[in-house]
Amino acid sequence: MDFCRLVISDVPLGSTSVECDFGAGIMTSKPGRYKTMTDITNTKITRKTESYGNDYKAMKTEAMILQKKGAPFMMASVVIWTLVTIVRMLPVDLATKNLYTFYCPGMLLPCVLIFSKIIGAHVFKNRNNPFNKLGFINTANQMLYLLIVMWAFNQKPDAMLMLFAMVFGAHLLPFSWLYDSKTYLVMSLVTTFGSMIISIFAGEVWMGLFMIVCQIIMSVLLLIECRKVERAQKVEDAL
């Protein structure tokens, strides 16, 4: 038999169609809505794609633009760390300060929604994009780390705030990959190690001020990164 057709279906991403002409020793692809994936020694393997076209970069870029690279969360963190710093300055005992400090993160979600409205972010939109889901998981993952802070509340109360700041800084690291952001990478290291050093040598109030400054810088840099991504996307769409 000089000619045969091989059809391979892979669900749910799409299907692959390959036509083989053994007599001529070549393989050709069926015309239609197919996108060439590889071309090796006169062999063309094509795949029909859906929605995003299985485009990894397109999905990631959409997540960056919709969520503004998580900038609303960093802006909300400025408010939270400001409240924490004020709490640490209150004329009350350490146990009370630590208790009030635990209340401060309760302002996160309301502040995120407010800042999202201001800068036009959609942090909970398009759940079909797996990168949007991953961003939410990375944020929620911090809740597990807070168990360490809860342990310090009773066992090491004088170190609780330092651990709280270190946990916050460390949880930012995965976002450097998710949003292709050097800001997350650098600031995660700076806030984690910086909060530890400042807490030991300068005290918790100075550490709180340090965290506020870091979050302000992060918010500005992320907004700048978002503008660059949006401009690049507009140029790409225009081509």
C-alpha cells in the first residue's frame, strides 16, 4: 500500500493529523485549522488547538495583565504593615501587641478589592486560565506558613513579628516565576533577610517601617512592569 493516513486524537487539547506517503518517503500534514509544531526531514506534525491555542506565553501574559502582577496585594500590604507598625508602638504589653498584630491581616481582602478597582486589576477574573489559579494558590499558601507565627505567639513572643515578616517575604518568591518579575525575586530576598537583621539590631518598630518602604517600592516597580507588558502586548496585537 503506497499511501496511508494516520490520525491520532489527544483529548482535550485537540487532535493531530499526519498523512504518510511511504512510496515517496515523506509525511505531509492535512490542510485546515492546524498549526505546525515540528518539521524534521520532510516530516510535518501538526496540531489543532483551542481557545488560547495552548499558548503558554499567551496565558501567562493574560494573567499578568489581568492581575496587574499582583500589585493590588502589595498595595494592600502597605496598609497592613502600617497598621502593624502602629500596633507595635502602642503602650501595651507584648502579648496584646502580638494579638492585635494578628488582627491586621484581616484588612487584606477589602484593601485588595479597593486597590484593584483603582488600578483596573481583575484578581479573581477568568478562572479558566491556570496561571490565575496558580496566583491564588501561591497567595493562599502563606496561610500554612502562619502556623510558625502562631507557634511563636506562645513559645517565642518576642520573635513573632520577625517571623511574620520573614514568612511574608518568603512567600513572594514563587511570584517571580509566575509573573516573570525580577521585582518579586529581589524584594523577596530583601524583605526576608532584611526584616531578620533589622529586627535583631534595630527593633521591631524600625522593622515595620522597613517593611512599609519595601512594599511601597514593590508596588511602584510592579506597576511599571505592568505598563511595559501591556505596551508590548498592544504592539504584538497590532502586528
